Amino acid sequence: MTELMDYDDVLASFEPALGLEVHVELNTRSKMFCGCSTAFGAEPNTQTCPVCLGLPGALPVVNRKAVESAIRIGLALGCRIAPWGRFARKNYFYPDMTKNFQTSQYDEPIAFDGRVELEVDGEIFVIEIERAHMEEDAGKLTHVGATGRIHGADYSVIDYNRAGTPLIEIVTRPIVGTGAKAPRVARAYVAHLRDLMRALGVSDVRMEQGSLRCDANVSLAPRGATGLGTRTETKNVNSLRSIERAVTFEMRRQAAILAAGGVVTQETRHFHEADGSTSAGRSKEEAQDYRYFAEPDLVPVAPAAEWVEQLRSTLPEPPAQRRRRLAAQWEVDERTMAAIVAAGALDLIEATIAAGASPQAARKWWLSELARRANEAGVELEELGVSPSDVAVTQALVDAGELTDKLARSVFDGVIAGEGSPAEVVAARGLTVVSDDASLGAAVDEVIAANPDVAQKVRDGKVQAVGALIGQVMKAMRGQADAARVRELLLSRLS
């Protein structure tokens, strides 16, 4: 069993440093260097050709749309755009790349020297971007066996459909000074990139599909030390929650090793969703181990300054400016907006309002009921299975008096369970509010008869006591009564 140090003890003795490498899969229709489709979910090995399979004699051609997206990403990150740069071959043997090298950018990235500002729990953190470079994705290995990992697998199968899909890798400089907030800063940074990529329209950023994933580098140094500790790199973490958990686990694991007099091994690590742990992968290669050299089959990328400026004019509203605008429109304070962003609910709330709900109602459902359910299920809000339209339609039924908030929760139960749209769930479960006097009157009379003492208090002028009777009627009607009409009937009979 892995030894872990208590998180507070970690912070008392060590300073964490982070380095985040985020891979963004671009949503171009074709691959980085060939015309094969990038559509997700096709039958394995049906979207390949001699170029992306690396067959002898096949020559690559750069995807102009991918270069355009790379430039827009760089500009949105505040980067400088290189006027000239080359692709390189990153050599390694691995079965998910048939040609045994990855076409990437090494010492001449398309974008470099950027910065991102984040607010986490009221504190501003500046994340410096070292580079954002273009490359191609690898294929997908599936290890068949009890563990789902290569160790212990019975056999592995390979799907090359993803090989050659355009990627942008965004690499930070070491992130220091985050202290106890290091895991939340890592999560907030990746959430910021996800929102930014979505606003730019360059990726669908579906983390569960791998179109946005993060390699999280973590190291610890004793408090007061001038240098950085030995880092580990947890590979391909594919949810915001998992990023926070992976950084926390690595901090606790490394601290226990160092406190016991041990040495942290520089290596890649695998994240395990089930328990939030990491396990050793392979020793971490350095740049020289990949034997980079300039790609001889591709001409240099040299975007004209006029083109770069034209692309700059297409950039969307900066995320911080957007948050301030929406906060003013929704009449929420900075603290509430920070909670919305931290929950990953900003886009969902905005879409719910666009679908017809009020800002207050949209915020209520996403930040309370639905956030609780997502947390219990261990998924992000957008993966819960409830859409902004579902929330808006359900709230409209509440506003029309056809549902109570309690019944609305049952509607969400049905939607999450895959029972259909809100209207279909209401019909199937019989959730419509009962408001006719005949049905309500019978329940009201029974409750008055069963609670004579409380009924007498109401007759004596203690009107607030009627709340207990309303509750009894609502219980008898399984929450489907119109509470306002129940109150009216009770007061009428007891006046």
C-alpha cells in the first residue's frame, strides 16, 4: 500500500511546484498531414491512409486550418507567434505510431511566451505559458483484461483512427507559490483552457473522449529551498476532478517518500479513477532520448504578419471579461461568480438562461441539486446527463404550477436515469401537480380530523401553525399537491 502524508503536514514541510502540459485535439475535419476524417466513434482502423500509417513513400502536407487554429490559440493565450518554424521528428518505438516517430515541433514552436491569469478562492495566480506547439496525435491502445492496463492484460488491440489527428500541446513554465491551493490551481487552469478552446471554436474539448487531456507534473521541495524537487508526470488525466485528485495524491505520496529519507523517482505515472491514486509508468525520457531532428518532408511554417493580425481580430471575448459581463447581467457578486466557475457551471447556466430560464432559477439548479448529484456520481456537471434545455423546460413547468421543486427533482432523477425528456418523465411517472379542489379537499379534511389540536390553534388565530397541516397534506398527496391551494383550503375550513 502506498504511504501518504497528511495534506496539512505536506504543506508544513514542503513547497509544491506544478508543470501542466495540456493536449487539445483540434476539431478540423481532416487530420494534421493527410485528408483522413477525424470524426469520433468510427469503426476501428477505417480512417487511415498511407500518410497517417507512415507507409514508405507517403508524403505529408500541413493542414492549413490546424495552423490557423494554433495561431488563434496562441494569440488567446497572450503568446508571441513565430514568424518561421519547422516541424521535427520525435523518435520513439511504440505500437500506437506505425512509423515509430511523431511529427511535432521541438525548438521552434508556433507560439511561445504567453500568460494566463486565474482567480482561485479570491487569490490571483499568473500562469506563464512556455509554448504552444503543433503535433499529431497517436493511435489508441486498448488493453484487454481485468486491469484495463498493459500490466496484467491478456492482449492489446490498436485503433489507428486517431493517429494523425491535429493536436496543440500547451506547456506551462514551473508554477510555484500556490501552496495549499496547488490542486485547485491546476484544476482551474485546465478549466480555463477548456472554456477558452470552446469559445475559440477550435475543439469540442470533450475530456471524456480524450479531446482535452492533461499531463500533470508535480514536485516538492523543502520549505526555504531555492531549487525545485524531482518531478513526476501523471499522464493523460481526462477530467477536472481527476486533475485535482491526481495532484493531491502525488503531493502526499512524494512527501511521505521524502520525509522517510527516500528519493522521488523521475517517471511517468498512471492515474486510477477508482481511488484517486497513481502508479508508476516508465522512467521519464529527456529531449535527447527522442533524437529530435527537422522533418525533411515538410516545408517550414511561416505565417504572414498580416494573416496573424487578421486572426487576432477573430478572437472571442476574453474569459475574465465575459465573467464580469455575465455577473452584471445576472446580478451576482464576485463570490457567487467564483463558485459558478469553480463548479464548471458557467456555460451551462448561460445556455439554460438562453433556453428560457431566469438567471436565479438556472443558478439554483446547477449549483445546488445538480452539482450535488454530479459530486455523488464523481463526474463533471456537463457529464451528468441533464442538458440546459432539460433544466429550462423543467423550470417552466414549475413556473406554470405544474410541478413543485420536489417533483422537479424527481424529473431530474428520470432524465439522469435515461427515461427520456422532462415531459416524458412527467408523463411516465405521473408527476403533475394536483390542484383540483375535489382531490385536495378530501386530503385537507382528513388531515384536519387527524390533527385536532393543531387545527384548534389555527382557529384561535395562530395562523403560522397551518404550516404543519400543509406538510401533512403534501405528504398524503406524495408531494403532488399545489401547496398554495392547500393553504387556502385549510384556512377557509378553519376560519
